[in-house]
Amino acid sequence: MTDAGSETALMTDAGSETAPITDAGSEPAATASECNEQPPQAFLIRSNYLSAPGGNARSVRYRTQQYGAFKDAGSADPGVERAAAFVVPTTFMGLPIRLHRKVVPALKCVEERIRAVCADHPYAPRALAGIRSRNTYRKGEVTSHVYGIAIDIDPDRNPCCGCVKPWRDVALCRVAARSDFERMVMPECWVHAFESFGFYWLGHDVLRDTMHFEFLGDPDRISKESPATPRMQGSPPDVAP
Ligand SMILES: [Zn+2]
């Protein structure tokens, strides 16, 4: 149990930020042969950047360089485009969401994995939240939501037990759970699917924010076809379905 969240984070009304049902549109797609597994980058994980000297500033600087600026956070160079300018509509498990276009292929890899391996744990999300226009962290921290690289799944069913009230004031936060996975309705299988493709689950954090995933992998390594990971010489070409 922790009350760290009471000082560090204030969650907004997720409902008001749930993506409107608009055009699902066309988006970058990834097929099984294209998805590249990767872990989240350690220096971007919240518990790590908060404990490292200069860690928070480095995290903000990296996200600004990779995804664009959020207001004056990260002392962005003049001319750096705002992250919000790169946000596109997409879908996840049939629901609309707006995210930074760089991370959409990673989310598609997650969905593909869930559909392939989580069938024994059926779960149908009802509400998603992605890009957010307001920073809900304090003390110089910047939430990944403002860069469009974070996704919340069903805030009413997957609580944030380390956040401020009313977020932690739910029954699931009061159960004597043996693991973080027992304080949410979402299946653990989903967490592992996200974690396979560079997403970090904030359920591991002191915030116990079980609804929240953020992409902390290398966006240039989402696809095996990306320049950062050239195909090995002599390997067979991909076959179009
Ligand atoms: Zn979130």
C-alpha cells in the first residue's frame, strides 16, 4: 500500500477524454511477421527516472525529441513540433482512440498478440483514453498521455490504487491482493501482451495504475522492417497475405 500518488499524480476525469467515436480511418498496420518484440527502455520507466539524478529531465527530453513538444516541458528547441500534431485516430480492440502515429503500429502488435493468446481470458474493453491535453503529473513530471504514447483501458474497472481520490477509493483497491494483477478486471494476459512490445504497465509502479500502459520502447524498433533493425542477409522475403 502506498499513498505516494496523493502527492505525485492527479488523474483527470478519464471519461471526458475518452476518444470520440469518429473515423477509425486508415492507420499503419503491422502483421505478425513485422512485429518486433522489445522491452520498455529502463531509463524511461517512472520508478527509474524518479530515482536517478537528472532522470526526470532526461525522460522528458527523450520524449520531446522522439514525439514532439508539450508546451515548454523539456526546454524544446525552437521549431520542435508539438506532439499533438502527430496524433492520429486509430482503434484498439474495436474501440476508437487517438495516439501518436509512431506508436500505433506497436499497439496493433499488442492487439494481434492478445487475439492470438488471450482467448482463454475473454475481456471486452468499453472505454479507452489516449492523448490528453493537460499534464496530470506534478513536480516537473510529465505524463506520457500528453505525448500520445499512453493508453488507459476502462478506468472504471481497472483502478489506480496509488492515485488521489476518488481513483483509489474503490473496492478493488481494498482487497487483500497477492499481486497487482488481482486489483483489476483486465486479464493479466493483456499486460504481458503489452509488455512484449515495448509498453510499460503502470500497475507495477507505486501508483498501481492498472488501467495505464505507455510505450517506452524504441519507436524505430517496432517493426522488423525498420531501418534500425535491417533484415539479416539471406533471410527470406516477407510474403504478402
Ligand atoms: Zn493513464
